[in-house]
Amino acid sequence: MIMAVVLALTAFFVYTQVARSSYLTNTYLERQQPVQFSHRHHTGDDGIDCRYCHSTVETTASAGMPSTQTCMNCHSQLWADSPYLEPVRASFRDNKPIEWERVHDLPEFAYFNHSIHVAKGVGCSTCHGQVDNMAAVYQENTLQMEWCLACHREPEKFIRPKSQVFNMQWQDGDLTAEERLQLKEEYKIRGRDIMTSCSTCHR
């Protein structure tokens, strides 16, 4: 009997570790893209704001992917003849979108809205990590339900002033606990019962 309990507990422990591993969650997996776009260069080195490319992040559920026209705003002048950027020029010439490989992909049964998170003071780096340091974007967090719930149970630990949402250098220690609670009240963030209700994310 004791052996059966030990085996069951061991199997459960192994399952929980495998379920959270990068093997199943795809964390830290760099995706090969049609064009190896470097956020570290564009955001980190050149200081391009997230919203220049992800233009709908403040107004819709999706952050949006940039059209090829957005790329060509710069690259019709900069590196305009580079063979490396031929897929971008071909996309623009043929009026055919670049087929980017999705990095952050929630299941269909999970509802997520970028705009409400931005409006409530959740920064890009809170979920996506230090994208300005990534040559190739990878998923830094598991995106599993327990990860989402950690924030929904205590959102004050993860919010920041709205003016800092797109600041990749923001540190969690930049606010005191009292200031965070004030922001939670100011942003009218709902209580834990609503934030952790199944229907909030599963509609």
C-alpha cells in the first residue's frame, strides 16, 4: 500500500514538472521567421516604440502585426538593396503579407485582450520579457493558467503607471507596495472574485 502511494505521488510530481517544462510550454524556444527580425536592434538599439509596429495594442484585443508598408517606411531608404530584406520587398511588391511564425499562442478557449491589460497598467515586459534584448523573440513565460492567475489574484504586484507600460527598462521595485495599491484603486481593477472567475478568461 505504501509503495502504491509513493509511486502515485512520484508520478504526479513528474507530471507537474513535465507540464511546466519548456518541452510542453515552448518557453525559450526561438522561432525561425521568414525574415530574422531583431527586436534587440529595432527596439533596444534604435529605440523604436512597441506601438509603431504593434499599432492596435491599445485599442483592440490583438496587438497587431505590422504591415509590410510599416517595414518599408524605413527600409525603402535604409538597407533598401540588402539581399537579406528581399522577402520584405517581395511582400510589398506582390501585396502579400509576410507569414510570420506565431511566438505567443494562447489556446482558442482562452480569451485575452491586450488593450484592457495596457489600460490597467500591465507593461509589455511583464508578459513578454525584455524583448528589447532579444535578437529573436521567444516566449519567456509559460502562458499556463496558473501563471495568469498569479497576476489576477494580486494584480497590484504587476502593474505600473500607464506612462511606463511601454518602458522596457521598468523594474518592479520602482514602486512601493502602497503606490501599487493606489494604482489598483485608481485603475478600478476588479476584485479577486471577478478577476479569477472562469468566465473572465473562458467565454
